Amino acid sequence: FRSRFVIEPLEPGFGYTLGNSLRRTLLSSIPGAAVTSIRIDGVLHEFTTVPGVKEDVTDLILNIKQLVVSSEHDEPVVMYLRKQGPGLVTAADIAPPAGVEVHNPDLVLATLNGKGKLEMELTVERGRGYVSAVQNKQVGQEIGRIPVDSIYSPVLKVTYKVEATRVEQRTDFDKLIVDVETKQA
């Protein structure tokens, strides 16, 4: 989703100051939810394949990173996905617990052939900004649990521009135009 905000008039120079501060805050400080780790039956690490699934585990993780979720829980929660082939596995096949919502159910996660079977646990947590898979790895984590890069921020892109605007006879005031693109949550 996209929105445009216009703030005017601002004292000369305030447009850039306010625009840059808003951009940095919107991109880094708004809390959200994301998948932090997965566990797939029969898979020990991300550099392998799942029998009967067209995509390898790395491609599956890339698709999962596009999942848009929201959570009311402060603690990590687990969602389950169980599907047998043939056919597409979409985000709509995920069974979220109460208080967790999947906002892009049409997202294709994998393709199963006739004998394909995919059983997966997805751990969802709340946070801010971006956290790499290395940072999501926990000490003493069970074998087979694969950490995933987490993009918590619901804001995808923020741009701003400053134009001159007029107030009565003065033409040196700033007009701040902020464009914000968010996830579909």
C-alpha cells in the first residue's frame, strides 16, 4: 500500500530535517512480526531438498521471507503447515494460532508433485527493523531448526522531497512530501 503525506508550510531548511528524521524512524523503529525460524520434517539444514517438493530449502526460505504476518503475542508462537501433493503450497495452507494473522494468503511457498508432502513449523516473533538469520540462531537450538532473516518493519520504502512553497509574499518556505510504501497488513 502507498500513501503520500504533505506537510507545509515549514520554516526554510526544516523540510530536509523533518523528512530525514521521519524516513529513518519509519524504516527502523516501527514494530512488526516476522518468521524467525522454521523446522521442516526430514530436513536438517537449509542446503538440502525435500523429496517431492520442486523448490529446494533455500528457495522455500526465500519465499517464507515474503510472508506478511501480524501477531498480538509478545512471546514467540508457532504456526503449522501440512500439505500433501500434487499442487501448490500457499500461505493459505498455514494454520496460524489465535492472535496471529497471515495477510498474504495467495503467496506461493512451494510446488508439490504427486508424492510430495510438506510438514513445517514456522516460529513467529515480534520485533523491530531487520534481524539476520545468524542473529536469530539461538544457543542450544534443536537440530533441524533453521533460522531465517526477519524483516519486522511493516514499512517497505520511504521517500521524501522538499519543494518551495509560498506564504503570502514569502516564497522561501518548505513543503515536505513524504511517500510511504507498506506491507499489505
